[in-house]
Amino acid sequence: MHRRAFVASAGGTLASVAGCLGWRRRSDGPPPEDEPTGTATPTPRSGEPAAGVTVDALRLQYGVVTPMSPDSIGVSNTDTPYLVASVRVDGPLSRDEFGLRMGDVRYSPTRIDRLYRTAWGDDHWYERGRDDGLVLFEAPPAPTKHLRLTWPGGERPVGEDIVTRIDASAPAFSATLDVPSRYGGSTAPPITVEVANERSTGSRFLGALNRGGPQVASIPVARVSELVPAGERTTVTVADSWSGLPDDEHVGDDEADVTYRLYVAGGQASAEIRLVE
């Protein structure tokens, strides 16, 4: 038997996700990027030498996952669209020399001191002296035309898919959090997050998953980040690991031993596991 909790990420209204599911992936790998480029080649601006910059990926998302306490994470600034650039740099170049340009207007990078993955994970901001990292921008107001990522000596156009999503309304998702209601294993079972995109434009789902138990009061599990096509459903399987189990007298007592909580824009869902022998 499985226990399933429902949450909608627009307005906080509870809703179910029914019907066929889309493709499935595990969230312990990097999320699919909106515009992966691999070894992208910059476009030099006339009269300037090209900087040694490779843009590996661009990602548009509403909000960011940040630490909310010493032992939990949540989703912040959910009304703000952010453009996240993953860059590699050969040579001295400061973060502030990157920009988003639309016509004659240039937008400077913004900085959030502690994203979940920069504070507790493997991500890091790009800074002078590093050869790679993340550069974060607040997306410009719509309508957006001829948007491009720039740096001294080069630039990279932002693709039409991202521009269309900036100009569209904010994302609206419904999601389910699904775990076994009773479980007899000594290692953590997979956690399933099923997401439905209710808009006519593809959007990136963003959620923050925490766990209480079986031996901790609270601990972050994962940033759940998934690009979901317009009107479609996607299933994300999250891997977790436990550091121990409750004492024997607490196993099989029909009390909840593990609780997962998924925070999204406008709402949250929780699901419990009762451990059995």
C-alpha cells in the first residue's frame, strides 16, 4: 500500500493528478537543462577579442530553493523568474562582467547568498579566480525580444523557448508525493513525485523535499527540478538514504516513523511511512 499526498503549486489548492504518466527519471542526477549547449561557441562582438567563456546550460525557473532553517529547505521568491547560467571561464573575468542585454538595456547579475546546493551541495557561484560556476539573473520584464547573455568580447543569444516562457504567465503545477504507507526495509524506499503542468507553455517545476525520521527531526533530501512540457505529466523518482532505524519497540507500533514534506510555490504536501518488521 502506498500513501499519496496531493499539492497544487498555484494558489495552494489541493488537487490530484490522474491519468497516464510521462517519462520517469531519478532526481539524484542533474536536472535536464532548458538549453544545454555542451561546448558552446560564443559570438564575438565586432572589434573585441572573444572571452574564454563556454556556456554549458541556461535554465529558467520561478523561485529558488534555499535553506529555511539549519535543517530544512524551502522554495523562495516564487513570483520571480530567474535565468541561471552555468559557465566555464578561461582567464580572469569577474561575475559582474556578465550581463543580460535586451536592446540597449543591460541587466546585471543578482546574488542569493545561500541556494540549497551552494550551501550544502556541489553547486557554486562563479567568481573571479574560479574556472566555472553559476551566474544568476532576474529575468527582464515582458515582452522580451532579442535577449542575450553577454560578457566582454562575446555573447550568447537566449533561445526562443526561454523567451516564450518569460513572456508567459507564471507556472501552474499540481503534484503528488507518493511513498509506501507501510515499509519493512532497512534502507529508504524511493519517493515518487508526479507533476502535471497545467499551462499551455512548458515550465520548470521546482520543489524542496525534506524528511523527518527515522532518526532525525528534519533533514533536506533533494531539490526537485524538472522541465515539464505544456499540458503534460512527468514522474520524478527521488533517492534517499537513512542513517539508522528506530528502536525495536517503536517498529510496528502503527505510529508514523518517517514523514516526507514537499514544499512548492503556494503549498506543501506530506506523506508518512510506518515501519514494520
